[in-house]
Amino acid sequence: MRERKRIREKRYATLNALALALAATFVCSALAWAQQFNDEGIEKDPGCFYIRTADMNQKGKGTMTVTVKSVNTAEFSDYDGERQVKLVEVQGGEGGVYVSKPQLMVSDDVDSNYLNTEKANKVDAHKIALGGMLYVEAPVGGSPPMLDVLRVPIHKTLNLNIVIPQIPVRVNGQLTGATKPAADIEDVKADVKHAQERLAQVGIKLNYDISVVGDEIPEVLTMKDGSQSTADSYVPTADVEALVDAFPKLAPNVIRVFYVGGISAGVIANGVAFPEYIPCDPKFHNICFVSDMVSQDGRVFVLAHELAHLIANEDHHLDTWNLLFWVVSVNKFEGTKRLTSEQGKKMLKYPEER
């Protein structure tokens, strides 16, 4: 029994080749990068780890198979199918040490589907529900197999208050006098789903509510008042100010999102955010706008991108794989959808340490 306990402790100590804590492998913001992911053409991701185990009873066998299964604890149902992961014995030393190829925890179907293709055969991907668990069952020390549980903690919960105002209706280019909601609720829900998946990377759970209101705004909302804004200040237009002022101030952990017909910010924009680094009236901070003028495929990460500006309080990122890269891409694994560990640290401090 003591030897079995020692093996278990050793497995916990060595599960992650980057010396990460077992319970924090996926979302801990202090994770180091696994450079080999980048070298193999797979973007840097703080959710990478290895399954590593030691068992002298398995010495010299060459390979070992472990069973991995994801569970969504909120519903206590299978979230991702059970799969077999092969570990290869490490050469040298006393033997009996087995290590998997890189493992990656992902938060959406796109990642999972991509990583199951031949193009990504150098990693195993496991879809994890935030707040869920990953079960790893290994034949260590005989029967029954050893069972380890990798938890995916929720570090912070934030809330979105989404407002959809009315915009004018045109028929054959002519205004009709009627109005319609600036965005379809189902499209907005799809945007929120992608934002939830992106923020799950850093342990943030995102709740939301949606309100369709009667307030009418222009077809294209011009964001900046060029006559008043200077190099040291950003003055939103009267239309933007009227829209913001029409709704009560929210609690610090609530972000307001306005869906509008179109956005002009010097150029036609997909979205605009007012993080605290922008020099403007504080009443505009922690508010963002998303344009419905862009197709659903083209704006899939726009809401997530604008929220990242607010929560990380950061400007655009230079790396094309980053969620804050200035051009937001369609939904593909190579797209702009990842967050760095440093961004994660900042986000987990929001809004308390602003």
C-alpha cells in the first residue's frame, strides 16, 4: 500500500513535463509555454501537458495505454468521448517510465475536429467543460487501474448585459419609417458561445442576458466625435453618448454590449471597445459595440475580441494566432483565438485590480 501511494505521489509530481500542478494544467494563468507546440505548427496554448507515469511492473514493455475521458460535472454526463492514449517508455535510466505525446485541452468543437485530423497527429486533444474533469485511468501497479482526476476550475465569473436597439428599415434602398432589431438573437447567442469558449481558456465563466429594446439608433453608428477628440482624449459622438446614457450603470463585474447595425470608427469596423486604457469619460469604460453588418462567419470572434480588450485592458497583439490580433478571423484552429498566460493573469484580476 505504501509503495502504491509512493507511485501515485510520483505520478502527480511528474504528470506535466513543464512541472505544472495537476489541478491547474488547463487554466492556471501562470503556465509556461510548451515551445514544441509552436515548433510543430500548433499554436501556443496554456492547456498543454503530458501524461507521465512510472511503474517498474511495466518495465521493458515499450508502450502503455491509458484511458482518458472528459466529464461535465454540471450535468455529470460524458462531455467528450472516452479515448485511448498511448504512452511510450522513456529510454535510459531504470526503465518503467512512460510518457505520452503532447496533450491539449480545448474548449470548442473546432479545435477538437481539427486536432483529430491527420494534420495534427502529433497531439491528442480533449474537449473540456469549464468546471469539469478529465479522468485518466492507467494500469499502474496491477489491477484495478490507477485513476487520476484533472480538474478544470472556474477562477472567475463575469456577466454580459447585451442590448439590441432598433435600426431603420430600408426597402430597395429607401427608408420605410419602420424599425427592426439591429441583430438577430440567435446570431448573438452564437457569438456569445464562441466568447465563452475563448474565455474558458483562462478559467473565466461568462454568463449573459439579452434585451431587445425600443431605442432607435442610426443605421451606422459613428463612434468618435472628430471635432472634439484630440491626441489625449477620445470623445464619442452624441449618438453613442445618448445610447450609453439611456441605460443604468452596471455592477463592476458586468459588461454591457450593444449590438448595432454598423459601426464607423474612422473606417467601417466590426466592433469597438472602450477599455480603461482609452482616454475617455469613465462612463464609457467596460462597454463595447458589435456590428451586425458583418456575416456570421466573418464576425465569429468579434465579440470575444472586444471582450478581451476590456477584460485584459490591452491593445492589439502582434501575433496572428492571438485573440487580440488586429484582424479577427473566421473560426478555424489557426485563427485568432488564443490567449497568452500574461493575458490570462490580467483577465483574472478584472475588475478588482483596475
